[in-house]
Amino acid sequence: MDKIHTPVLLKESIDSLNIQPDGFYIDCTLGDGGHSIEILNKLSPEGLLLSLDYDQHAVDFVKEYYKDEINNHDNWIIKRGNFKDIKELTKEIDRKPLGILMDLGLSSRQLEESHQRGFSYNEEDEPLDMRMDLTLGVSALDLLKVLPEKELATLFWRYGEERYSKSIAREIKKNISDIKTVGDLTRLVYKVVPVNSNKNPSRRVFQALRIVVNDELNNLKIGLDNSFEILQKGGRISVISFHSLEDRIVKKFFLEKQGSGEGEMLFKSQIAPTDDEKKHNPRSASAKLRTLIKIKKP
Ligand SMILES: C[S@@+](CC[C@H](N)C(=O)[O-])C[C@H]1O[C@@H](n2cnc3c(N)ncnc32)[C@H](O)[C@@H]1O
């Protein structure tokens, strides 16, 4: 088993947390463990790292890949769980976190080794599932089946900013009995959306379905609120987002906390990957890092 995911904005995000060797840190989005291992390496035996992921496959991979590090450190806890439940997930830990990291969205492992979940529009034969958290009940195909045409069009518009949302929804409902796999959906989108760039015309539809299946934007809103609540004063939350819907939520939350005097943003604007990072890891291209410091009130 090899690592697949290249961590994005690794140095910038770890620096942004200003890691104190004895502190307690939470990596909310373990993935392939790229950010977690970097945090762990900066901690003393008195420090503590909790790494979360709601995808059991991510947790299983890291537990196997980093088994030596896990055996050598009794200060690395790895748990399956949704970061929106961060308060419950840290209930038994008798310390407040000094830093919390969220690296949102999908990992390259989920795209390339999806366990038949159909996250990538390139995996034609996979079923249209898209659940990162397999305890969730509704798959992408369920949504296509149960949502009326108008609601489906709204979903593609709101969560994918897809200009052809109405025609795609109409075509889907007309052919719903023939849609089962990723390829069934992408072929249909090809018929409706003019191809005028080298980007796959299904990408917005896939983004929208994934966001809704996994309730990603609500998780983020609730996760930010709860993270801020449990954070130590002087502690930091750093978030790496990958599209404007996520970044808008992060920016609004951080600005509100700054406005109320409870927080202060570390950077005036967001931090983006360097040209070199984008060249070596094209998946980093749209990434944005923002950091909020919880203010120590007198
Ligand atoms: C971009 S990857 C993280 C990659 C990781 N930082 C690394 O360098 O290997 C995002 C991960 O977060 C997980 N994830 C997304 N939303 C989550 C949530 N609400 N709670 C827990 N995990 C989540 C996904 O399952 C995925 O494994």
C-alpha cells in the first residue's frame, strides 16, 4: 500500500498552526495522513494529536501505513468520525486543543481508489454512490431518483454553479431508468453541455452531488462553530478549502469572529499555493488557506 495523496499547502498550513511541542492538536481530515504526520513530528511526548476522518477506508489506510509511528507514539489518536461532532469526539480528552486543521474535500486516494463509490467522473463502471461516510443512508443515485426535476436543477446550480443545470436535470429525469453508473451520467451530461474547454463537462455535476450526499457545507458550518468553541484561547483554526462555496463559509465565519472581537485572522487575505506547488500537484490549484486565532480576552 502506497500513499496516493500529496498534501496541499503543507508547509504553509503547518506553519500557520504555530505548533507548540506540548500542545494538543486536531487534524479533522486525516486523509492519507500527510498533515497529521507533520504535526506529530513537531510534538514532544507531552503533546497530543487527534486525527479524524469520516471515511473508514482513510482510517484503515493510515493505521496500516503508519503502524510503526503509531506503535512508537502513544500520543497519536486516530478516530473515525465527522468533524462536525468534534465536541463529542473530544469529550474524553481532558485538554483543550491549541490548533485545529481542516483540509476539506476529497483525497486523491478517494478519487483513485474509491472502493466502488464513484467519486471520479473518469471511473465509468463504478456505481453512483459518492458517500465518503458509509454510515450515511442516501447515495448520489438515490438523489437523482427521488428529487423532482426542479429540485435537481437547483442542486446542480446551487452546489455546482452549473449553467446548464435545468437541461441536465431534464435529461436525467427522462432517462432515469437507464442511469446506474458514473459512465451513464457522464455520457448524458456530454449530450447536454457544450464542450468548450479541456475540463470535463461533468465536473460541476459531480461536485454538486458529492457536496449534497455528504452534507459538506453543513458539516463545515457546524464544524467551525464547534471547533471554535472547544479551542483554547490563543489557539488557531486553519482551513484549506478548494472551491468558492467552502471558502465563502470559512471567510464569513472568520470575519464574524474578528468583527465580534473573539478572533483575529492571521493573514489579511487567503494563502494560495505557489506556482511550483501547482505545477507539481495540479490538484492544489484552487486551494486557499485561512487561519483564525482565538483571542485571549483579559
Ligand atoms: C483533502 S483530504 C485530506 C488529506 C490529508 N490532509 C493528507 O494530506 O493526506 C480530505 C479528507 O477529509 C475527510 N473528510 C471530509 N469531510 C469530513 C468531515 N466532515 N469529517 C471528517 N472527515 C472528513 C475525507 O474523507 C478525506 O479523507
